[in-house]
Amino acid sequence: MNLYTIDTGRFKLDGGAMFGVVPKTLWSRNYPADDNNLCTWAMRCLLVENGNRLILIDTGIGNKQSDKFFGHYHLHQMKTLESCLHEKGFSSDQITDVFLTHLHFDHCGGAVYRDAASGLLVPTFKNATYWSNEAHWNWAIQPNAREKASFLSENILPIQESGQLKFIQTQDWITTEVLPGIDVITVNGHTEAQMLPVINKNGRKIVFCADLLPSPHHIPLAWIMGYDMRPLVTLTEKERFLKEAAANEYVLMYEHDAKVEAGLVVATDRGIAAGETVRLTDL
């Protein structure tokens, strides 16, 4: 098994939204904002090569929305998924599976593109199976008013219309071996039935943390995004997950931290804290 970080670019989000009730005097010490209170975040995906399977986890924001839409997020250092894959020696046609942790636009926007010749919206990866789960899919296509702006139909419906969509039958907390070498932890605080893939490699577990832990700065239990639908559920899920991660030395991959790709967590007298940083290429 080989793991490749796919860094699709940077965007900006409001620091208060990203850190919730935590005062700016605290979070800005480690994650500074610009004059408009915006912080820079990554859109980091993961490519898993395992035997004859090439599994892409999340797809970034894509490039099919309007300039007005993208202008809200100050995109920079952007790369297409195709160019990122070419850098690793692959092409989009080789992707066998696309695993979508959840269907917010910054996680699934690159899953669909607008074909220049036909003008139609079609899956970016024509030979891939796209994986979601039924509970989250239904949540996304019938969104609540608060979360509606994060679920864009043009990112979602063409996947189903193509016939390439399949649902993972998730269980309570962890489902084993949903794809070769990959288990899934299901969490419900950020959004309904978000899936965190757990990659088993050389006796280590690497967890793609998606929006349960968008950065190591979100490890303290109370540091919860304002975007989360059920913050108290997030708190409980974080506590359980972090205890497991510290006890079993899980490697946590951070999708959104602008600087830290991955790292460990450790138990201290004051609770779970960030440990040493890790490069996936070293595992």
C-alpha cells in the first residue's frame, strides 16, 4: 500500500466560524487571521494505492462554480486534481474508487466537472465507483436551511445520475473493511453520518479526520467549528476518538490545516494534546 497526499490548494474562511465559541485572543495565537478575520486553510485529499485499487479520498472544491462563488473563499495556490494526480504518476482514468467523507462543497466539488464539449455536468472519474452512505446522501439532497449553502446540487446529483454511486452500509461508530485496507468511523456532530476512513498500513492506523478535526488546533474538546450542526455531539465524538487515537498511536491526517499534514496525539494531565507531526511518506 502507498499513500499520496493530494494538495488541491488553499482557501479562506472566517476564523470565528472555524473556532466557534473560542475567543479570537486564544485561537489567533496559533492560527492568525488577516485584516478581514479570514484564516487560510488547505483542501488536502488522500490517494490510497492498494493492489489494483486506486482510492481517492475527497476531491477538494473543484473549478466549475462561478467567479462570484469562488470570490467568497479567496482561492489561491490552486491545482486541478488531474495535475495533482499526474505529479504522482497517475491519471484520473485510473481512479477506481472515490470515497467522499461528506458532501460539503469543499470536500466533493472536484468529484464532478462541466464537460467543455457538451456543457453537461459529469463525474470527473469515469471509471470510478463513488462511495457515500444513504443517511448522509439523503441529508444532503434534502438539506436543512442552515446547511443548505454547503450542499450544492451540481456537486452531488450528477454522481447518482451517472450510475456510479454506491452506498456504504455504515454501523455504529466503526465499520470494518469497507474497501480493501480501509475501515470507517461514522460521526454525526459536524453533519449527519460523516465518514472518517481509517487506513490500515504496516500495522499502523492512519485516520483521515475530515471535519471532525480539521486541524490539530481543534484537538481541545471545546474547540469546535461554528459550522457543526450538533456541537455537543461533536464534543462527545471527539473525546471518544481522541482517547482511542492516543492509546493506539493513530496517525491523524488533517484535511484543512495549512501547514500540518498529519500527526500523533498524546495523553497528558490536562487531556489529549497534539503530539509529533508526521509525513505520510515516512510511514
